[in-house]
Amino acid sequence: MSSPKVDPIRQHTLPSQVVKDDEPKLVAAAKAGEISAFEELVGRYERKIFRLTQNITQNKEDAEDAMQEAFLKAYEHLGEFEGNSRFYTWLVRIAVNQALMKLRKRRPNVVSLDEDVETGEESVPRDVQDWGPSPEQRFEQTEMSGILQSVITDLDPPFRIVFQLRDIEELSTEETAEALGLSVPAVKSRLLRARLKLRQKLDRYFRQGENQ
Amino acid sequence: MELESYLDQELDPVLRVSLEEHLLKCKKCRLIVDTTKKTIEIYCNAEPAPLPQDTRNRLHQALAKRLRRAQS
């Protein structure tokens, strides 16, 4: 029996495409003291790490400092990296720690990530419309980047950071929980809330585009 | 939470089948699921912007200084 109307779930949960097969070799070379190998790893991930630290800190200066500190720390502690996880995941965890320290310093009153936060129940929107197959292609790339950035910035940090790690950096639920010191159920409930909130916010742009 | 597990392909197979049966009948839920999947996909596939040149320069200067120290 076929069920043509239910799309197969996209494989966004597969290991990140950003991690290339030669990563373990590069890491081994960097550990052996080959500077160019470490520089290659930095060049590969600097944009993603900066986006991560920016999304956490919401401050360019802090984001830059956190990124620098993350790469320097990664270099200094490379000998401790045992290869049980992907290097990129390990680097993300270091960068998250650096960025959270900056965030807490600048905004001590920000809701602690490990506190219980009200995830609440999402009400089902009354009017739900289709976005069409590729709603993002109706926008110029820079315009789309601006929309995605402004929409995610609106989320409170406990939701934004979980979404960032799980759906943008493609960490597993368990890795996200470990990186943030949260339980797996807490990650899941925050993630659902974040995904639905973002969907709701993007709906404004995409349904409008649909009618244009 | 069933929706969360469904989106992550972790839903119990029995629940999954019944949820998919519901989705076939209920356009509203189907659209919510589809657009939520699309939301994840768009963010996941979004390319990070290039580093601002001054930010990149400062990063590489800091690294070069540290790496030189390691070599000496």
C-alpha cells in the first residue's frame, strides 16, 4: 500500500555533511605537530564556529573572542582528544562553553540553561497553509540569511541554543544534552518548542511569498 | 513529544503508523509536520556567512602566535 501524501522525513539527522572523511587523518597529523593540518581544520570550521558563537552570545565582540578562545583551547588540548566523538563535535562543545561563559558574564540574569524552563504547550494555529516545495528560493540568498537570523534571534536562549546544536550543528540529542548539561527529555521538549516557534515565525514570510 | 520523536525518526513503529494514518486524513496536521520539517531543513542547509575579514585576520594572527610558540 502506498502513502503518497506523507513525505518521507528528510535525512537531516544523518551525520553532518560538513565532516569530511579525511578529518581523522587531519586530526592525527595535527596531534603529531603538523601545524598546517590544524590550520586546515580551522579553515574548515571557522565560519560554522563563528555562527555558533554569534547565535549564542548575540554579540559580535563576544562571539569573536569565544571563537578565538575555542580554537586556541582546542589546539592546547588536542592531545586529550581521544577520537571517541567527531573532532567537530568536540570543537563545538568547547565553543559552546566559551560562548556560554561570555553570555553569562554579559547577561547574568539570562535564564540559566540548566534550569527548568517553561516549555508550555503549543497551541495549534488556526489557519495553516502550505509553503510550497522550496519557499526559501523565493528570496535572495542574503535576504534569506537575514530572515533566518532575525527569526532565530527572537527565541529565548534555552530554546535557541538547543535548536542551534541539534538542528544546525547536527549534534545528536545525547551530544546536545551532554554539551549543555541537560537531560535528554529536556533537550527534546525544548527542541520541539523551538522548532514549532521557528515554523510559526517563518510561516509569515513563506505564506506571504506563496500568495505573491 | 510524539511529534518530536516522529520528526527525529525515533517514534515507536506502531505509533508512527497511526500518526501517518492521521496525517493522511488531516490536512492541518500534515501541513504543520511538513512545514516544521522544512524549517529544520532550511536551517540545517543554510550556509554560514563568510567571516568578516577583520575577524578572520585577528583569529589567524592569534593562532599564528600560539602555533609559533608551540614550534619554538
